[in-house]
Amino acid sequence: MKITVLGTGYLGATHAASMAEMGFEVLGVDVDPAKVDALSRGELPFHEPGLGELLRKHVDTGCLRFTTSYEEAGAFGDVHFVGVGTPQRAGSFAADMRYVDAAVGSIAAAATKDCVIAGKSTVPVGSARRLADLARASARDGVDVSLVWNPEFLREGYAVEDTLTPDRMVLGAEDAAAEAVMRRVYARQLEAGVPLIVTDFETAELVKVAANAFLATKISFINALSELTEAVGGDIRTLADAIGLDERIGRKFLNAGVGFGGGCLPKDIRALRARAAELGVEQSVRFLAEVDDINVRRRGHTVDTVTQMLGGSVVGKQVAVLGAAFKPDSDDVRDSPALDIAARLHSIGAEVAVYDPKANANAAKRYPRLDYVDSLEAAVTGAEVVVLLTEWAEFKTMTPEQLHPLVAVPQILDGRNVLDPERWSAAGFSYRALGRRATV
């Protein structure tokens, strides 16, 4: 079988390179000629560990090619994966489905042989059934086009691993022949024992947004509790460790800090709320509004804490912000708490120096007025407070002895609760962390 991947952004480029690694001939399709040209040269337009090497490997072997032509893709592919974006619609919480609709309709019309369209984009529940009708209506006479829904579960920083060795696979399929084709595509993973759940369209569509809504709720829960522990002088990390030992709860995603961001969790919980309202069941997910509010509130609380540490005003004060990406091992600054906090501090008068190992360039496109520097040392030199906002390994392993000679005032706000407060306090730093008592 030959594979096409429609859309070559983060999801599509990862899936295309991974399919080539699995032994398929793959054609990536994108409407952006500049992106297609870059990928055809083996150049990855974003940072993802291991993906650049995989891309170059299979571009060089010829197993992976890229094009702007749906006609070429329609003649080439037996299975067409749809990985285009579903951004938040302007002026609404709902997902914008224009790009998915266009991709499905275009490839169905271009297909010259029987094929399967496999949706991977995160879409509002009910979309797949409509898209299946669109595909059938757009197909040429005598060409059978089936649709399945195969949601992605990629974690930025682990995307290649999550594609090649996922912890589960979900397939919404209502056609036995199409299901059989997808089992052939994923034979390697299935032979390795990866669980496969085959279900209806609607359940498959809900799995991804349900997982993201649960993770967002867990993060906001511990952040809400951290407001309480901070107020009473408790320790949120110890609290998280204690409740995380309950196997019904688990410790993962119970790390209190500045909150979640990125292109998935915030968008997906808002889109789920919007879709629930359209279906008349908005009360069932009303709690997600508070999950979202808690998350956004963390950013304001962090700015307030920095202001307190600087004596009540940040005007003219030197602030070192460590991190701009929403998470480590990524250059993604979409809805990044770190970058938002840096911009808020700048907007109220602080002199902000931002350093991120990979995301400075993307951050500068969003907030060009901030001062971006190219090293940890440059960021902290002369700082009156150091604010750790993205838990890159470089920041988790930095030492107070390393920073003390460089800063103007030895004080640090650990926005991710990843440093040892006793060590930093013993070295003369005033240490603050969200959800923990201050040490001087």
C-alpha cells in the first residue's frame, strides 16, 4: 500500500516520516509551496526530538516525498491520512473545520482508485459521519472512498515514539473492508501487542478530546489546591506525592505550576464546551469553564508573585524569564503560559530578558518587544529576580552557585516546582515556588 498524509504541520510531518520508517512509500501533501520545498530538502520547520533525522533519512531514500498536488496524491495513495489543523474559530470557542472539510473533499474528488481516508485531526463529535457523506459525494463514479477515524495521541517531545510505539490505538470504522485495510497499515504495532479499540465514529472522535479534558482537569485541580497550600503555608509537592500514591489517582499530571498551554489542551476543552452547547448538553461539561479559568488565573498569580518579590512594583526592574515554549523539548509557543507571563511583566514595566533553548525565534514572532537572549547566563546577568517557567533540563539542573555571581539580587521563583528549595536557600537565594511556603 501507498500512503499519503494531507497536511504537513506538526502532526502530518511526524506521521509521514513515521509511516516511511514503517516501510511504506509516503507522499506528504500541503497547500504551502514553501513548506513543501523545505520538507523536500529534509528541513523540518519546527523542533521535535528525533523527527528531523527521520525526515532526512527517508527523503534521502526516496520513500518520503512531498507535493502540493491533490491530483498526484489521488493517483498515488491507497490510504490518505488527514492531519490538517482545527484551530479555534475566530470569535468562538468552536473548532474551525474548513481545512479538514477541504482536505477530505479534495482528496475524495482526486482519488482515481478505491481508497480509505483516515482522519487524524481532532474534530468536534459528529464530524466524521458528515465527512464520510462528503467523501462519498465527492468521489468519482466507480471509485469507492471509505472513511475511518483514527485519532492521534501525540505528546510534543515524544511524537515519533508515540507514533511508532503508541500506548493504544483507536479506530472509528463502520466498514469492515476499511477496518481491514487499517489493520494492515498498523500490522507492526498490532503484532507488538499495542491495544486496538475499534468503535463507532462518535466514540473515536470523543476519545482524544476526552483524554485532553481529563488531563487539563487534573492539572487545574492540583493548581487550585496549590492556591490553598500557598495561603496556609503547606507544600503542594508533598500533597501531590501523597494523593498520587493512590492508584486510583496516580502521580502523573499532578505537578503544580503556571498551568498548561500549547495547541491542544486549551483549544480542545473549549471546542468540547462549544460542541456540547450545540448539542444542548452544555451543563455536562460546565466544569471545564472553571478548569480553563483556573489555568488562566495561574498566569496572573505568577505575575503578582513576581511583583511581590520585587517590593510591589516591577517598573524598571530586571527580570530573567527562563522558558518561552509551553513545555520542554518543543519550540511551540501557542498559548504558552511562559510567554504570556513574560509579556504581562513587560506590559507593566519590567525589563524582561527571555531565554529558551529552542523557542526564542517563535516567541519573538509573537512578542517582538521582549528582549531575547541566547544563553542562560545572558538572561540572568543583572537580574533582580529569576523566573523559571518552562522545565527544560538546562533549567532543572542549573545550580545556585552558577547563578549567584551573575544576578543582581539572589531571588528565584520556581514556576514549575522542579528545584530543590533547601539547596537554593542554603546558597543565599530567596526561593519562592507556586504552592509552597517562601524561604529566605
